[in-house]
Amino acid sequence: MHNSGALFWEKKSMLIISDVHLGKVSHFRKFGSAVPQNAIHKNFELLTSIVTQFNPGHICFLGDLFHSSINSEWILFEQWVTSIKSQIILVVGNHDIISPKKYEALNIKLALELLIDKFLLTHHPEEREGFYNFSGHIHPAIKLKGLGKQALKLPCFYIGVQQMILPAFGIFTGTYTLKPTLKHKVFIISKDEIFKVDIIS
């Protein structure tokens, strides 16, 4: 697990990333939201940094790679894809509405799910007997509370007995607060680190 929200599967040389939502900044700016222009480039900078660090043979995006229809960020994505050597796989999510032909032209493979050994990679969390599930979609976070009634919500890797839900990788995605039980493990991510949170019943 990496504090960017990515997961590196060392044995398979696979970098797993969920919910980047490229194009979302441009989409919101188009409709008048005051989102800084430089936010567009931060996702690509973060992607380049994590790929450089792990040098994966494969990159698997667990859905919602793009937020909606094609906009100006697609050109930046094309440039980014041609700059890396990794084979890219997109497990299609509910936001992935861009024509498959556009991805195929970039030699990106599309799939509804991936089965690798006893692991099931999907966009939506799923329980399937005999498989451990890696997924996204939820944008998981938990809320930390202090003795002085302070509260802080942070994204996390949300780990259950049969599945791990990855945090959203994109910087402009939002989060959904989950309430873990003693059966869960939670690893909070911040700007500079990742750390386990003990669950108290």
C-alpha cells in the first residue's frame, strides 16, 4: 500500500489504482466551478511519480479512470500513456463512458473484471466465493475523533476478510465515510505517510 492510494502487487509487477477520475477538473471548470487550472496536471504528476517509483510491468486501473466524456485532458492522457512502458489494463467502471476504440488505439486493454490466481479485481466491491476481491468505487474514508471533539476525515485502504477497497487516487474525487468493525483493518493515508488505525468496538 502506498500513501498515494495505489497498491503495488510485487509478485505480479502490477500497480493497482482506482478512481482517478481524469477530466473531472476540466468538466467542473466548463460548468463554472472555480477549480484551479493547475489541478489538472496534479493527477498526471502523481501518476508519473508512482510509476517511476515502482516501474511496474502492468498498471491496472480499477474503474473510473475518466470522469465522463472526452475533454481536453484526454490529450494529456495520451501523452502520458506514450511516456510509459507499462501495459495498461482498465477494469471498466460506471464513469468509463468513453468509446473503447479510443483506449484500444492506445493499446489499453479493457475488461469487466480480472481473475488472477485467487484474486478478483473489479470496480464495484464484490464478494465471490473462493476469491479475494480488490475494488474501488466507494472512495473509502474514516473519521477520526479527538478527546476535544476534534474530527478529521481521511481516505483509507478498507480491508475486510474477503476484500480490500482502495481509496480514490484522484485529487479531486471526494470520499465516503465508512464505519469499520473489529473484522476490518484500516490504513489511513495522508500526504506523506500511511498508517494503521486500531478499531475500537
